[in-house]
Amino acid sequence: MKYGLFFFLLLNGSFLMGQDVHWTQFNDNPLFQNPGNSGLFKEDLRFVANYRNQWQSVTVPFSTSSFSIDTKHKGWGLGFLAFHDQVGDGKLRTLEGQLNVSKPFSIPSFSGHLFSPGINLGFNYRQVNWGLLYFDNQYNGYVFNPSAPSNETFQSDSKMNLSLGLGMVDNWTINEQWQLETGLSSFNVNRPNQGFYNEIVRRDLRWNFFTKARYALNTDWVLMPSVQYSRQGTYQELIIGGLARYAFSKRERIQLYSGLWWRNKDALALNVAFEKGPMYLGLSYDINYSKLVPASNARGGFELSFKYVISRFKPKQIIHRVCPDFI
């Protein structure tokens, strides 16, 4: 017998004011992390795609996918991010498109620092399929009849919102060996209404702080420790870990990555990645150790990240030619 567990969670205030989507490979989804990351890379054009599937062993899988593209234009960083998230028996769907703009600048008195403030404007659409849910009214005390009417009345099955986000990133090149990047951002600044009923249910602000370092041990090995802390309402998430990068072939620009992430009170994640020239492919898997282990069997989330960068070829300009002597 299947009851409307999802419906109960939907009516519960903690669910309605719950978290936005999250990623284990948070550094590989830069625009979702901070709008100040728009255009903050050395190449000219960057494509990023992410996919996450979790809790398949517990209930209907939570599935999230995203795609972003960003570039630089006349000193500005410009980017667009779109993501789709679907959860639960009622297939609660979230579709969002975000425009991101940043303006990197440096201050002479802060040598080696590149500051990049950014702004994020998002259009958020949420929808739930009430017809896929079961309710107590469909149980007559003896048997459960899924075809019986639920006698439930819903004002709406969809919602459209506008969201606003702000962020700042500091990229600090300390020396040839050390590089440190730190960012702070806030999303849902305008507190959009996400309730499906006439009652107004404001989405909580999502704060995000991250810092990541790059330390070159030698010409072959680079260590990249990182930490990210997110908070939204009563929910908070702390991820600590990092990757080690090995230059497998400098001539073919092949680099291999491996590392481990720890999510506080939730999971350990194994992360491997492969990079060849402009293409990067990362894979991670969460091993759950929280109180959900009896149901999850320690299985958490599978996540995939993909990145491709393009550098525009700028031919060398020939100002003059020297005629050879034999002409």
C-alpha cells in the first residue's frame, strides 16, 4: 500500500523551505557556486555540464542536471546557467535559467589579487504532478484503491518565480607555487514565493562560502585542497577534501585527477577525473554514512561533470616584410 508520503513532505514547512540543489563536485559547476566566477578563466569560452542521481536505493531517485556557458567580453564576464531537478513520487520538477554578469578588477595595493563581483538573475519554474500521488481518502479501512478519488483540492500545480543572487570571488596568485581562490555568494536575495497554495512561502537565502588552493609540488604533481560551506535556513552543508593532479603526458596535455571529499554527517565521496587538452571529465560517487544507512545500504549519489574550453586563435600580425637580397 502506497500513501502520499511526498504530499506530507510537501505540506511540511521544512520541506517547502528546504535546500536548493547541491553538488559534490562543487568546483566543477562554477556559475552555480558563485556568479563572480563568470568568465574567470584564462581561455575565451567555457562549456560545463553536470549530472547527479541520488537515493535510487531508497525511493524515487533525485535527478539533477545542469548546463552552463560563459565567456569574457570587453572586460566583463558573461554567463548563462540552466538546471533541471526532479524528486519524489509526485515528480516535483524545478527548471531554472540564470543570467550571470561579473566585472573582474585589480587593486594596485593588493598585488596578485583579482577581484570579481557578480550578479545572478534567475527565472525559476516549479511543477508537481498531483495525479501521481496517493492519499488517505483512497483507503476505506480495509483495502487501498488507487483509482478512488482523493477528494483533495489544489489551487495550483505550478509556480513561476524570479530570483536574485550576488557574489564576490578573490583570485590570489601568491607565487609560482601557490594560488588561492575564495568566494562568498548569496542566492534568493529577493526571497521568492515558492508555495503552491495561496499561502506565501518564502524561499530561504542560500549562503555559499568556498576556498580552494593550488599548490604545485613539481612539474608533474599539483595538490588542490578545497572547502565549501553552504547554509539555507536551518539547513547547512560542509564539504572538505581535495584532488591531486598528475601530468601524465605534457606533450598531449593529458592530466589525471583523484581525490576524496567528506560531507559533514552525510557521506564520503570518491572523485576521479581525466583531462586532455581543452576537455575535462570528472566522476564521483557518494558513500552514505548518515542515519539513512539502514535504507540506503551506504549508497548515496552518482555525479558526472564535463567541461570544454575554447581559446580563440590570434595570428601574429606581420607589420613589414624584408625583401631578400636576390630580388
